[in-house]
Amino acid sequence: MTWLDARPDHSVVYVCFGSLVVLTSRQMDALTGALESSGVQFLLCVRGPDEKLAGDDRGVIPDGYEARVEGRGFVIKGWATQVAVLRHRAVGAFLTQCGWNSTLEGIAAGVVMLTWPMGADQYTNAKLLVDQLGVAIRAGEGTQNIPESTELARLLAISVEGSRPERSRAKEHSDVAMSAVNGGSSAKELDEFVKLLADVKK
């Protein structure tokens, strides 16, 4: 968090593809190239190659990459406290695989999302974020629809612009989500339900 603390509000793109996805070499090349050329500040959380999959095509951070982006980019190889990262004032955008937990956490945090679903329900979640809620920008899809590095760099750069319509919609949805917890409508409805059950037992 110290690295984020030193960054301006809403200036950082957080990049994480969840706990299961290991990027292919083509995906990793496109991503790292885009982050490097975009000019944005970023926090990249990547899962290391699984030893059991050592023979498969698995992307790794290029040699010398961390030194080249030092000061503007920070790489975490492993696990990050995602909710805390997303809620940090410095984070303005989230490049995600659109897993359901990440989708909910991104909405609650009120950040612009860039979608790059990798499988299962993630494609539907990405469609929800982009086409229905209007809080996200479509970036890529799986291992086949890999964005060109230059195009991804452009999307990364615009994702942290303060005037993006996705940003204001993300804030609106975040406010609604947060109003439903800790004394909000969800908590009140649950309390009422428990009270009704208690009355039935009497």
C-alpha cells in the first residue's frame, strides 16, 4: 500500500486476472508492452507459472521489465489484497478477467473497469459491465481475441481520464451497492426476515 499511497487520486490502473488464470506468452507480451508504452501508473498482479504446467505456453514478466517501469509500475508476483487495493484512493481503473467476485468488488469500489474475460461466466459478466451497467471498457477476450499492444495502451490511458462517462456511472453504482450494506436495505431486510422467523417460532 505504500506504493499506492504515493500516487495521485484515481491515477493507477490495477491489473489482475484472478487466482486461477496464468496468461499465455502472447497475452503477457501484449499486456506488458501496453502497460509500458501507455504512460499510465499501474499495479500489476500476476500469478507465476505453475510447475505442473511448465511445458505449456505460459507467459512470464520479460527480463528487465520491472527496472524499465520502476517508479511508474509495480509488479506483484502472487496474491494481492484486492478489496483494499480497489478501494484505495489512488486506483482509478481495474483491468480484470471479470470473475464474479472481481466484478462485485470493482462495482463496489466505483472504479472504471477494462474487461478481458477468460472463460465460463466471465464473458457474461463482461457484457453486463460494458453493455448494461456502462461502467467498463471492452479490452480483450480469452486467448484468441488478444488486443494489439498499441490499442490496449490507448484503452489503459483513457481508463484513468477523469471525464470518462464510465467513471460517473461507476460512482453511481458504487453508491447504490454501499447503501445496501451495514445498515442498508440488505441488512434491514435480513433483520426483518430473522424477526419474522422468531415470531413464527412463538
